[in-house]
Amino acid sequence: MSPELLVREWQCVELYQNDELQEMVSGSIRIEFREDRSYTYKAGLHEESGKWTISDNMLQTEAADKTTKEIEILELNDSTLLLDVNQMGTSMRMKLVSEEYAGV
């Protein structure tokens, strides 16, 4: 998996929790991955920043407070990022599109 494809701004267009589509305002969840391996995640009032790495199809993040996450990348190309996240026992699948393709 090419880390260069990840480096851009993404916005969430679909969010599933435990296989149920969640209602959300398009663009209310945003992630920016930068070349220096830093990231910023914004979801509503929550904001997180830290460092990221990719190994095979796994994205590892370490927030500024040292909280780490391991997230499976199901799809990654110029326009789409599909993530499978297990957060405290809740399965979440996020479909994000590059802001370039979202027309933002």
C-alpha cells in the first residue's frame, strides 16, 4: 500500500457502526494526512492530532496524548479511502473521499 496515496485531505461520506449506516452531515468528519507523517482528525467538536505510519494494509496512529490505534485500510486510491476501525468493541467502517474529488 502506497503511503503517498494517503497524503491529502479526506472527508467522510459514509459511516457504518456495527453494520448500520449512520446519519451524519457530509464532511463533518475530516482527516488530513501530511507528508511529514502527521495527521489531524476532526469529528464534530472532537479534534485529534499526532503521527501516522502504514505497514501493509494497516494504518497506525499515535495521538499527541500517546493513544495508539491500528486501523485496517480496505481500499486506498486517489479518490477513496475505506477504513475498518474497531473502537472499544464497536465496529466502524468509514468511507472517505479526497476533498479534491468531493468538490470542496
